[in-house]
Amino acid sequence: MKRQRLTREQSKDQTRERLLDAAQAIFMKKGFVAASVEDIAAAAGYTRGAFYSNFGSKSELFLELLRRDHEVMQAGLQAIFANAASREEMEERVLRYYSNLHRENKCFLLWAEAKLLAVRDGRFRIRFNAFMHDKLEQLGVYIREFSARVGTPMLMPPETLAIGLMSLCDGLQFFYTVDPQNVPAERVEAVLAGFFARVVFGRDA
């Protein structure tokens, strides 16, 4: 069977994805600062020129990696509302989603490094903070929608809940990443179940 020839746009998209995949692997292994444009291009099978044809800088590529991971997380959140689920089903879905996040989010170290980079690099901080504000706003929208669907009043503004939930998940992921033996799944689920029961679902236990 004759192999279908890619269009110019498809070829460019493929090149970008390969560069992003290579960068993700290298950043996870060496860190953002230690990784070079040449490292990324070579790992993807391209030249330095191909890198700059797709990304203006290593920082720009880094933000694109975070956006790509964010889109995956958004799809997971959106699935909670699929198929007109009952309140019980939606509560179960949201708890299951967040209970698995610390094990399934392979890009956690990228987010941690991005926050450190934002502290040290003023120009990166501006772009990263704008992205994080959008991320928090979108999470607030999901929280508001969840509250409306299941019929439970919010004990605090959705924007405040979004910050609390994101901070809680980051903290759990950090402990799990550093010392997984002492942060078993049952403990993570117990922490999240308590948070959701009291703060999100509006129950005493």
C-alpha cells in the first residue's frame, strides 16, 4: 500500500510534536536549564534550524509543553460531566479523577520546574502567570458547573476553591514523587475524600 504523503501543515505539526516529545523527555531527565536547543533537536531527529522554525525559544517550547499537558487534564475534567451522570456518579468520578492524578500526571516535575523558573526569570514569569491565571479560571468554571449539576451550594467562591484544590493536589503530588513508599494511594484518597466531602460536596464526612 502506497504511503500517504503528508501535507506541509501535517508535516509541520508532526515536527512540532516530535520536538515537544523530545523536550519533555530531556527536561524530565536533565532539567530545563541544563537542556539545550541542540539536545532537543538532536533527540527529535532534526536540526537547530528546525527547532527555531517551530519555536522562538526554549521557554516558548516549555510553555507549549505545559499547555499540552493542561489540555489532557481538561479533557479528564470534562469527562466528569459526560452522559448526564447522576450526582453520585459525578461525585465518584471527580474523586477518582483526583485520586489518580498524582500517579498519572507524568509532567508534574515540569510544572514544579516552571514555577521555579518563574521565580527566577521575570520575562518567563509574566507569561507563566498569565497561563496559570487562565488555568485557575477554567478550574473555577468547572467547580461552578459541578456545583450547579449536583445541586450543592459552594462554601466559598469557586476561584478560592480552585486555588485550594490545585495547591492540595500539588502538595500530594510532591510528597508522592519524593517518597512514594510513605504516601500510599489510600492516604491520598483519604485526604482528597475529606476535602471533597466537606468543602466541595458540603457534607460533614
